[in-house]
Amino acid sequence: MKKIVWSLPLLVAIVGYAVVRSPVSSGSEAKASYADGHLLLDMSKEQTDARMMKDVSFRIRIRDAEGNPVQGAAAGLKVLLSMPGMFCGTVPAQVSETEPGIYTATGVPVMRGKWQAEAIYRTEDGAIRLLYPFKAK
């Protein structure tokens, strides 16, 4: 019984931290967003439809707390495509800065179904993750 009593606060703390560090999602395929006191990130898909074995591109905008573009962040930004719940690995996307503070990530979903693009931006304080669900036809 003592183990359960001590485990419960630890579980609550872990879940609370995950919620605080998780991205703020719009709940649709239109956009995934993250905001804290220092950075603002948002990600959207550039095409209407994603197709298997065809390039799909995502636009990631990174701004500081004042809304200014964060330039030169491509080295700390990684985007991986994967199928949630499947064990078929991840597909890395190519990331480049197309405008100040705007990055394009392009990858290829290799089969039909539900996919997600995970943008991972490494900062001095850790990593920020954005998850963007999409379907490949």
C-alpha cells in the first residue's frame, strides 16, 4: 500500500510535466502549435493531400517571445515521419530554412494510412516536440 501512496504523486508529477511540455494542438490537421514564455512554434502541411511514395512538405515557423523570426535553427530542427502504432520505423525529412524563421521539411510517406510528422527542436533547455497527424492516400 505504501508503494502505491508514494507512486501516485510521482505519476501525477510526470503527467503534469508532460502536459506542460507538450505542444498546444489545434485538434485538427490544420496546424500544430507550441508556445511558452520564450518561443512560439507552429507547423502546417503545405499540400492538401499527402500521397504514398510522393513528397509531402511541412512548414515550421519559429519565433521568439516578441514574435521575431528565429533564424539559423535548421541545425537544431529535425522532422521525422512515422506511422503511430506501427513498427515500421521512421522516415527522416529534409529540413531547410526557406525564409527567416520559416523552415520547410520534406519527406516521403512510404505506405497508405495514418501518419504523423514529429518536429523536434533542440534548445538549451531541452527539446520541443510538435506532432502533426496526417493521412497518406
